[in-house]
Amino acid sequence: MSQQQLEQQLHQGLIALDLDLSADIQAQLLCFIRLLVKWNKAYNLTAIRDPADMVIKHLLDSLAMLPFLTSGEVIDIGTGPGLPGIPLSLARIDNRFTLLDSNSKKTRFVSQAVMELGIRNVTVVQSRAEAYKSAQPYDVVVARAFAGIKDLLQRVQHLCAPGARVIAMKGQYPEGEMEGWPSGFSCESVERINIPDMQAERHVVLIRYENGQ
């Protein structure tokens, strides 16, 4: 697929998601995809190889979380090659983002991408979530490829500010994952998301943390 076709695909996908991003931001998003394609050949950062599939399954899937993002400090748990953190940080320059992953190969790529794209609202951290000690708690926790909601909440509870929102992207409705959460967490809602040209189901689970009260 040509660069022009990728630009059109991204543009049409954003329209379908009702997201209004400037031409400059869209250009940066596609620069990120080009970097990911380049690094992926040597470092195997993602199983998705085709740039057109990356636009759908990486960019649009990440940006679908954008309407649920509140203000403040955001941490992306298990960011992998920077997803959803880099697309979200490009779209929301007023938020500060910490992109966290335990895989040094992936955090090296994310750090390089942040530098090359000139992203100034991102900090990259190599650590497991449960071992990471932040100087201040986070207002928003995002997770796109984390195994289970209960496990996610157990690992991030110490990172959440009172009133924090946890945004978990899931595939099918997570029927078996909605119970047994740590004290203080409650479900706000579960939203079904239609990602353009994606056949699989996608749901966003919105969770509120009230500090055990």
C-alpha cells in the first residue's frame, strides 16, 4: 500500500471513529508506523507486519481509547512497542504519559520513536508494573494488551490516585473478568467499540478507583 493510500486509510478511519486530529498529528502517526515497520524487521516487536494492518490494529485501535481519556498524568501499562501510549500522547499533548514495559528491546524502540518524533510529553520506563514506584500517583491507567482485569488492577493499585480511571481495552465482552477485583475498584461502564475494517470485537472497560473507600 502506498503512502497516499495509508494516509487515506488513517483519515477515513479517524472520521469513522469521530476523531478530529490535525494533518500534522496524522503525519506523525504514520511516521511512527514507518519506524515500527523498520525496527520490526530486526527486533520482532509485533506480529503484525503489513503497514495497512498496523494502521487498523495499532493506530485506530489505540486511538479508539481517546474519548475516554481524562486529564492529568497517564500511565500505559505493558506498552510494548508504544501502544496505545504513543498514538494517545500525540493526540493529547496536554496530558503527561509514562510508557511502561518490562521488555528492554521494546522500551529501546519506544525511546527511539519518542526522540525521532519529537514527542515531549512522554517518559519511557523499563519495569514491571508491580515493581514500579512512581514519585506521584496517576490519574489515568491505560492497558491494551493485558491478560486479565483482576490481575491488571492488582498490579496497578499502588500507582492509582484517588478517583483515578483505569481504561482497559478488551476483545469480546470480558464476562469472566468482572468479579473479584481488589477493594476500591468499581466498574463505570463497558463500551463496545467498532474499529473500522476490524472484524474482531472490541470493548473498553472503564473502571474507577476510590482508594478503598
